[in-house]
Amino acid sequence: MTKRSGNRFDDRKREILATIVKGHIATGQPVGSFALAKTSRENLSSATIRNICAELEDEGYLTHPHTSAGRMPTDRGYRFYVDNFVSSRKLSRSDAALINERLLDEESLSNPELLMERTSSLLSQLSGNVGIVVSPSSARDILHHIEFVRLPDSRILVITVSNAGRVQDRVIRLDAEFSQDELNSTARYLLEDFRGLTLAEIRDELLLRMNEEKALYDQFLRNALLLCSQSLQEGDQADVFIEGASNIIAKPDFTDTERMRALFKMFEHKSRIVKILNECIESAQLEAVAVRIGSENRFADLRDCTVIASPCVYPGGASVGSIGVVGPTRLEYERLIAVVDYVARLFERTLDSAKAL
């Protein structure tokens, strides 16, 4: 349904559809023709409005729970509303003040993990739904510092610090035995030769050097490659921060117990959450904020939900991760798209500031 210049009937349909979407979002109830007639800018009669609503329903933009009830938007109706009426992304002063207060403080700047936790919590608080933050896997972090600590039973503790200050530790197990001196020497070698690269880039560079120099028996190269490869295997998972899953219990949109249980189970699988946000973002192409509504989601458990997500990138284009909000299809689209957009850009700037410290 596209607007054609000079076609007043299309203008009327657009106005009525937008009014129904806004009314249903605000109240959760079907919107009747009498209420629409009272708000009509052209003083349309109830009969005219009923005819227009019937056309919108035939075209798949509206539905109604029973014969005598008013209309509610379908997924297609919400999609038209988002694509045609949500564009400014202006954030209210109160929302902006709260976001700045929670994320622009010394603790957040100095602790990326805390920043991610606070961001997911803040998104949940502002949306009244589920707030999600996904950081990239440690394999994509730019290395600032690395340590290897020998543990019993052929285990090694790997401690990495990224340029952004993200500290991660993981325990790897190897068949080969290493002394602590060998581990220290390998760590120094990596820092002296490869600081500023990611672990994945370091591993690729080590392989390249071994092939080019034919140094298959070079001790430093062999040890470094073995330790880096195993560290990548153990740490190649994104960190996922989820807050507010319990918020959906209070939502009248989620009254089906089985659907609620399936949704909760989905939130427990972090790898699936990563896929959900990635698919949402990829579907938006060049849009800063992506929106997937109801049946547009590939996962069956999300067919009654909307996902609003945005990628976060450093100024140079490297990925910081992604953030998002998940809730019912009846959402404050205009406000929450503005919130996600603002938080994503602030999240980028805050992590970039932390990286520079």
C-alpha cells in the first residue's frame, strides 16, 4: 500500500491505519470506528471508516478478534507503520538523560564488562521488555596483553586484555607439556611481534610465517601457534548479556503458557540469541536500526515478538557487537527505535573512549 500523490483515499487509509496502530499500542485494545471518527482530521463518518477498515483488513493490514470488535494491526500493518511513520528517531530528554547518566561514568569507561551489563539492564528498563547486548568473540578483540599460567594436569590459564580493556580468562588443556618459563617467553614473543592484532589474525600470521620461513621446528612459532589455536577454540564464543526476561510474564500479549515457556527456553540458548540479532541486523541492510516483526522472524518462538536491533562498530569499522530489544509486537516502535539507535551510538563511543585509555 503506497501513497499516490493527489489520491485522498490513500491518504485516508494511511491516516486510519496509523491511528489504529497508535491506539492499539497505547491501550492494547481493538480500535473501533466510533473512536476513529472522533479523531479523524477530515471528519469522516463511522460508515466511511468501517468501509476503509474493511479494505485494510482485506489487504492484510488489519484484523479483528470477533465480528463486533474494532480492528487491530497485523504484522503487515505494524510493518507499514514502521516503514512510513517512524523516521525521526528523536529521543526524549528524559530518556537521553537516563542513558547518559547510566553509561557515561568513570566505571563504565574503565570496565567494558560492566558497561555491557549496564547496557542490557538499561535497555530492559527503558523498554519494559528484554534488553540484549552481544559482544564479539574474544577472537576478534585486538590484543593488548596476554599471559599464560601453568596449571596442574597439563592445563594452562590464558589471560587476555583487549585494547578496549576487556579482560578474559580461559583454561585450555594441551597434550604437550610447557614450563612456566616457556609460557612466559611465548607471551613476550606474541606481545613484541603481534600487539595490535586480534588472536585470529595472530594465528593466521603465525601460520604464514611458518610456511614462508619453513620454520616448522622454530620453538617460539610452534608454541605460539599451539597456544593461540587452542585459546581460540576455547574462547570463540560471543558474550551475551540478557536482562528483563521476566518482564514478559506481566505482558497481556503473552498469556499462552506454552509459548511463554518456549520463549524463556530460547533466552537460555545464547548462541540462538546471537543468531537472532545477526539475522535481524543483516535483514536491514543499510539501516542503522533493524526491526523484525512477528512472522518476519525465522524462529518459530519469536512469531509473536518484535526484535529491534542495531550493530555497534568502532569508527574504523571493527565490530563492537550488537544490542537489541525483544518484546511483543505491540511495542512503542517510535520511542524504542530511537532508544536502540541512541544507545548503540553511545555504546560505540564509550567503548572507543575506553580503548583509548
